[in-house]
Amino acid sequence: MAKLFFRYAAMNAGKSTALLQVAYNYEERGHRVRLFTAQVDDRYGRGQITSRLGPHREAELFQPDTDFLALFHAGEKIACILIDEAQFLQKAQVWALHELAHLHNVPVICYGLRTDFQGELFSGSASLLALADEMDEMKTICDCGRKATMNMRVDASNRKVTEGQQVEIGGNARYRSVCGRCFRQN
């Protein structure tokens, strides 16, 4: 039986790298996968899943109104659906992915952030935490050496930003992965 998976972490934990490795593993064995990434994320160009280590590949885009169920056709042989930047999914989309796993027997593996720079859940992450059959926390470390669990937005002077829109794409120049203590002290 297929499942809905949520693999989450703070930034720089290797989520995109892991997704690309899973896609490679399936394809190396002759299986077809479909990769998706959020249209809002254009750090490396739209429709690109890119690891900071270098590997990258094209992916289909999803936006808030993407209907995942409509994208799949009866009889289509898909071994796995892989979603990068899953925090940007909408609640209805997570429900649709859950349906694809449970009624259409297609494993769905979502990779994304759990919380934003203010420690608040993203909508997609909240839905995935509620519906995922399996959740895995990927790990990375804070500058102090502890496990990083938070994403801290910083300004041009590397000072913590505490207000603003939930989504501001900026990558390593605008965000740092930090532990809870460093998040609270900065």
C-alpha cells in the first residue's frame, strides 16, 4: 500500500539533494517518477529542483490552484510523486496527494520546511503533519553545533528579522538554520 510521506527540516538539511537521489534511484530501475516544485520558488530558475551541492533537474510547477488529481490519468504508470518546497502546498492539495497515495496506490514523498522565520507552521506543512502516514525529520546543525530546528530570517547586516511576509524567497543570503536557543537569543 502506498503512503504519503513528509520529510521536513530546517533550511540546508539536504532536502532537495535527498529528493533528487530518490528520483535517480527509481529511474535507474526503469520506473517513472513525477517531480514538482513550487512556482513561487525561483532562486535557481522556475521549474528547477536544485541542490546546493550542484545536482539539479527540471520539475513540473505547482501553484496554489494546481489540481494534482486532474494531472493524473487512470492507467498512468507512475512509481512515485516527489514534491519539493512542500510547505507551499495548500490544504486541499495535501488532501489530493493523500488520495493519490491511498486510492490510486502512488507513493507521494513531500520535502519541505516545517515552520517559517517566526516559528509558525506553513499551511502545507500543517496539513502534511496532520495527514502524512510517515514523517521524517532531516537534520542539520546550527552555527553553535546544536541541531538546527528553526529558520531565522536575517537582514543585510545579519540581524534577526522578526516581522514581515511569511514568504520571502532569498536562500542562504536571507536565512539561517538555527537551534531553538539561538533563535530565541538573537
